[in-house]
Amino acid sequence: MHMTAWLRFFLVWALFTTAACADDSTPVAEKTTRFVVLGDMPYTDAEYALLEQPNGAIAKAIRALNPPVLIHLGDFKKGRLSCNDDLFQDHYRQIAQLNPHKTVYTPGDNDWTDCDRFNIGMRHDELERLGYLRQLFFHQDRQHLTKDIPGLIRQRDFIENAQWSVGPVAFTTLHIPGTNNGRREILRSNIDDALNEADRRDHANTGWLQQRFATAESAQAVVIAFQADMFDFDHEKPVCTASNRTDCDGFRSLRDLIKQKAGQFKKPVLIIHGDTAAYCLHQPYPSIPNLWRLNAPGDYKYIDASLVAFDPENKDTPFTVTGLLDRKPAPAICDDNLLSLSRYAPLQTLKALLS
């Protein structure tokens, strides 16, 4: 073969092999967005141990996964436990260590509205506890819960509400506690003050949710996280108004707004909440097929954290949810009697995990 021909052959071969090697060594872009959700625990000493570093099973699983964000849906203690400063500080520490600097917490009713119950040894004014909770988790936040979540912002004058994005997914938290969104069982606070706080919270949540959808036009999905089960409600109750602030459905206005915004958005929307025991992932409204709901595990019955994945190419099932510990998919039916499914449920000897 002529020297020029050999040279041409060598150059073509070199370019081909270089391109092939580059293709082999270039990682494929990850299209799936993953994050972890936890809530309504720890309610028992055994659950506390599962979340405690370094050997708690759930704590170890979260650390091994190292998710871009862990969302804690609130209720970090059972309702009958005292809401004293020491307990709050200890649970704040534990939550902060689960996924350091990449954890978003949204308050639950056990964390403040229930602190005035008669079955608590030392009762507190719920509004005073809300103020302390805000200082501990948000204003002071000595553990810097969200420091390594890029672009996270908080609502002005309502610091517990947050927004951020992970890949193509736009996230928001809303402060929606149980007890009818803080409108029921006001036992130690001034009732007018507590209801004024509920009105202010509804107004802030409404504005924050509208802002999230307004800024999510380029996102491929929206995730909305809060504590209360707004699907567990009295259908006969009207929406709360200035003239009727207690004998009403405290979740209705926000529930209707979510339905409206999801219908307009058209792309996948996932609601994540805790508060009740019916662990499930389903589509609550046939007329809004892009809206999904995850009732997260916890609340004594199904003791695990959830790994949530969003796949933009899966048009039928864009969201999938599996347990971090049991690796099972979330039930598609919301049934309170699914206790037997949980490997880590209290009646299935959590003590074995601690031995």
C-alpha cells in the first residue's frame, strides 16, 4: 500500500477509535429525579432508634443513598409527648443528621397545635410553641438544614415555606398542619389570635402556591409537600370564611386551588403529605389525570421512608415510590389495614432491629 494511503488509513482508524472510546467513557445523563420523603415519626423509642446515627436502619439507608433532598413532612413526635425545648432540640438534631444540609422540614400538628392537649403532662400555648419551632428550625437553624440545596428560597414573612428545584422538578412546601389546619382544639392560646394565625397561614400558602406554578412553566413536574391529609375531610363542611372560621373545612380552599393549578399546568403534579395511616400512591381525581397523591408512610403503621422517583419519559406513571428499607412499591389503594405489609411495623417486633 502506498505511504499516503497508509497515512489516510491510520488517521481514519485513530479518529474512529478515539470517538468510540469517548462514547464509552461518557456517562449517560440521568433522566430520573430521585428524592426521599419521611414523616410522622419517630413516635416510639424503636422508631427513634431507626432514625438515629450511625446505626439506625433508616438513617443508614438515607446516608447510603445521599439524596439531593430529604423532605420531612412534620410530626417528629407522637402527640402525647411533651413539647418541651429539650425534646424539640433533640429531634431537630436528629432530623438534621439524617441528610446533612439537604433536608427540608415542614411543620406538623404534633409539633405545635397539639401541644396544648389535656393528655400531655406539661401543656403549652400552641402559638408560643409555633414561635419556638420557627426559631429552632428556620430563623436560627444552627445545623443549616438546607445549606446544600441549590437555589432554595423561603417565603418572606413566612419562613417555613420553601421552594427549590432538583433537575426538571419544581418543589414547594406549604405549612398545612392537621387539626383542621389549626382551626380546631385551640385550648390554651387566645382563640382569636389562633384563628388570625390560621387566616394568615392560608393567605401565605395561597400566594406561595400561586408563585410556585407561575415560576414552574419550564419545569417538567411540580411536587407540593405539606403535613395534613387534606383528603380526609367532611364533605358537608363549607370553605372557611371571615364569618365562619371554625365550622368549616380548613383545607378546602387550598385543595381546590391545587386542583385548579394542576389542571392548568397539565404536566405531572405530585402532592405529598402525612398525618394519616393510609400509605398509598394514587390519582385522586379522574378528571385531573396529571395529579398524583402520596400519603407517605409513618404514623405507627408503616414504618419506612419513601424513595420517590420522577421519570419524564414515563407518561403513564411518571412518579414511582418505593420503601427505602423494604424496597416495595407504595400501595395503589389507600387502605388503613395495610399494617401487615410493613417489615418494620411495631407489631412485627421492631426490637429485633435493635438487637
